[in-house]
Amino acid sequence: MSKTKKTITTKKFKRIIDGFAQSKIAVVGDIVADIYIYCKPFKLSREAPVLVVRHDSEKIVPGGAGNAINNLAQLGASVYPISIIGNDEAGRAVLNHFADDNINLEGLIISDERETISKTRIMAGDDHTSKQQVIRIDKEAKHHITPHLEEDLLSSLINIAKGIDAILVSDYGHGVITPKLIEKISQIASKKIVVVDSRYHLLEYKDVTIITPNESEAEQSSGMLIKNDEDAATIAKKFIKELRLKAVLITRGNKGMLIAEKSGAINHIPIWGGDDIVDITGAGDTVTSVVTLSLISGANFYEAARLSNYAAGIVVMKSGTATLSRKELREAVEHTT
């Protein structure tokens, strides 16, 4: 496997990060309500051999594409969500989180026809310990996107695409992104940066700028197993050729990342940060957000991957669906380069 060694100065990284605030990005995808219910172990149930936990508190934060939206906004970008949420309690809670001035809601559809997708995590632990997830309850959308909702999404995408720098696709497979939207996204990719994070439909995204699968998604889409760096590189090159991409970034958990480019350049990036990871929830959204912002700000693919690696190392040390700031990213760069 061919590799290239590259040195990036702290000054260059900071210049890229400073450019985040001038970025305009549309996020197309499935917005999820991440519901966290925090509890304290209480007693054993007399009804069944299960632990009873006492409710302490709960919160609802944007997940899925919503986490990417929050990450971009916290990093200073102007964000244009293109998605659907239900006219329900979970949807309203997500909407309240999008009150940030950097988030333009003109492309966000609030529908009575489709409930908000949610993931409810029961977090249990004593007062002076870190609460751990004991179960997750998912609520899927019961209805497909109707033709008129699809047309509304298409119209929003077409209108918003005129004034933005890039599109970030956050496809969690919940049905917001239809074949018609994918076709339009591929067309827009001839003029704009398009970064795709798709859990189940990677092979449907052709002619986009870069895809960012994790290792299991890359294996599933390619039909190949990744046992080492060479396998990851082979799959990445296969994607570049068959999907006509400029680059592929495969995130590999504690094995770091692999970034492959159409030019033939391949780089393995070791994991950054401590080993005592707190929570990996939403780390992929952080990676795609920072890759998109970096490419807009003049980074090449390797530089964008390196910055996203720092960002992922920061958010996995935080509990729950987390974001980071430009200040945190600058400090990570300063302490490393």
C-alpha cells in the first residue's frame, strides 16, 4: 500500500479552523431526537428479576443529522437543515435546540403526517459514578415520505443549494433521503462540495466529493472484510473507482482512519486522544462536519481527515451526543503539532 508522509504546521491548521465561520452548509438527512433518561439504581423488583431504577432527570437533544447540524453551528458555520420532523413533543424539543442564530430553518419541514424519529437511552448509575446506558428504545417513523413531502424537500434542496458552499448528507436510513433526492445531490456535486455519511445506501451516491463510512459500513457495502490497513485501502480504492469519487475516508475505531484519494495517495491516521473513551455516540457526525468545514476552508483531503481525527478524539471524551468548539479544536492542534 502506497503511503505519503505529510507535515502540517499548527499555523496551517489554525488558518483552516478560522475559515469555519465563513462556511455555509446544507445538511440533508434524518434528524433524530436523542432522549436521555437518567436514573439511579433503587432496588430489585418483586414483579420480575429486574433492577428498579429511580428517575432523576431527562433531556432531549438533536441526534442523527441533527447532531451534524449542531456540530456545524457550534463550530461557527451557517447551517441550512433540509429534513422532516414531526409536529410532536420530541420534534418541538429538537426545534428548540435549533434556536441558534447560525441555523436557518427555512428548509426544515414540520409535518403532521410523520412522527419524529427518536432513540431513548436509559442511563443508570449512582450519584458519584458515571451513568451507563442500560437499554435503548428506538421509535421509527411508521409512514414513508409522501410524494408531496418529497417535492417539498427537493424544492428546499434546489433553492438552498444556490447560496451554499457544501452539502453534508447524513443518511441514517430512516427514509428522508429518497432516490430523487440522491439523484439531485449527485447533480449538485458537479458544482459544490458534497460529503456523504450513509449507513445503508453508500453505493447509491455517485459522483460526490467524499464518503465517510465507518469500518462496518465499508465492509457491508463492499462485501469485503477489513482485517488490516491493506484491506481498508483496497475497499477505499474500489469505492473511488466504482462511485467516481474524489476521496474516501474510512473511520476504524481504535485503529484510527484511512484516507484514500483519487490521485492514488493513501494515508493511515492513528487514533488521537486518550484510551479511556467515555461515549462514541455521534462521533461520526463530528467527523463528517469537520471534514466538510475543512474542505470549504481550503484544506486538502489529508488535512481535513487529520482535523476530523482531532475532533473525534475530543467528542468521544464527552458523555452523550456531543459537540465541540473551535477553541477546543485549536487547543488540540497546539498540543499535538
